[in-house]
Amino acid sequence: MNVEEILQILDQLFDERQLDQIEPFLTEQLDAAYQIGDYNCCVTILNELIGFYRDMSRFDEMMAACERTTQLLEQLGLQDSIPYATTLLNIATALRAMGDYDAALEYYKEVFPIYQKHMNPADSRYAALYNNISLLYHEMGNYKQAVAAQNRALQIVEENGDTQKIAISHTNMGTTLLQMNRVDEALAHLNLAVQYFDALPGDKDYHYSAALASLGQAYVLSEDYEAAREYYLTALEEYRKPHRVTHS
């Protein structure tokens, strides 16, 4: 079984909400990959395990998987590679979920020199990095730094024309601006986010319900309670849909 097939089955398990099957499936595939010496596959599966344990708040197992992944990459001599940067990013997000913000920030910062060595500044992975850092700063209460990071992410995704990522970036920006009581600016970003999400085909992920809920909050702050009620109800309807958990 190749990595693509593993991830397809994993997607299916998440879509069907078979959460109790995910860990056994991943560990079984990990053992099989080790047996045949497919270490690139091992790294991918370990990163998926990090994300799964993070979402399940199983932090001890999450940190053990983080250590195992970095050790494997270092044994392979890949400390300066994109897979290593991806793992650092995943570890930083795991630490953010634990509330260890200072450590998370250090891991995020370690990603930059690797990205600078291997990719164009307009690469969409930079936008993901800036978005993650912005969320960290937001949770730390450093809203000015959060907005600066969100601006960088938004510039990149707009340049690349990725509708979903543009929507996510506008959502993050609007949510932070609400915390700064810059309600009119927040409304502009959140309305744009919802417009971009609405333009996407098919079912939306959890980012859409987050945008709708933030827009509801923005309308409460602007005292448009009827609009707020409409967006809160729509957000609740979206939230109840069976979306896949983000696991990496």
C-alpha cells in the first residue's frame, strides 16, 4: 500500500467518523512501512499520528510521536529538508494545542530557514506557516503581531488565487480584528470570507462554520441583531455537519 492509498483510507475513516479505527489503522501501516524500510512513508504516518493525538488531546502520546518523528528524520540525515520542516510545523501546532506557546513559537521560527532554502517566497506553504503563527499570536493575546502575520498570509494566497485559503485568511484576520474592537474592518474581512466559502463547490470544512460564527459576533458588536441571529443559526447548522477532523 502506498502513501496515497493510506491517506485515502484515513480520509474515509474520518469522513465516516470511525475515530476508534484510526489509531489501529495508522499503527498497523506504520509497522508495515518499517518492516519494508519505507521510511518516507513512516514519516508521513507519524505526522498523521501527531495530528490525531493532538485532536484527541492525548498529549503524552502526541509528544512521543513528535520525538519519534524527529529522531527518524535525523537518523536519515534530513534535518534540512521539507519533510523535516513539515514535522517542525506539526510539532509547533501540537505544542500550541497544549498551551506551550513559547515553545511553539520557537518551532515555527525554525521552519523559516528551511523554507527559504527550498522554496519560492510565494509558495502556499509559507501562507500556511504565517496563518499558524498568526493563530499562535492571537492565542497569546498579541493581536498586533497576529494581524501582521495574517497580512503576509493573505498576500500570498491572493497571489496564488487559492479561494479556500483566501477565505481562511480573511476569517483569521476578521477574528483577530474583533478582538481589537476594529469591528468595521472585521466585518469587511468576514463578509469576504463567507463570500469566498460560498463560491467553493461541495461541502465546506469547519473553517466555514467558524467564519459564520465570527460574522455573527461581529454583527452583535455592531448591534445588527437580526443579521447576527441569521449567521449564528447558519453556523450552528454547518457545525452539525459531519466534517473531517483536521489531523495534520
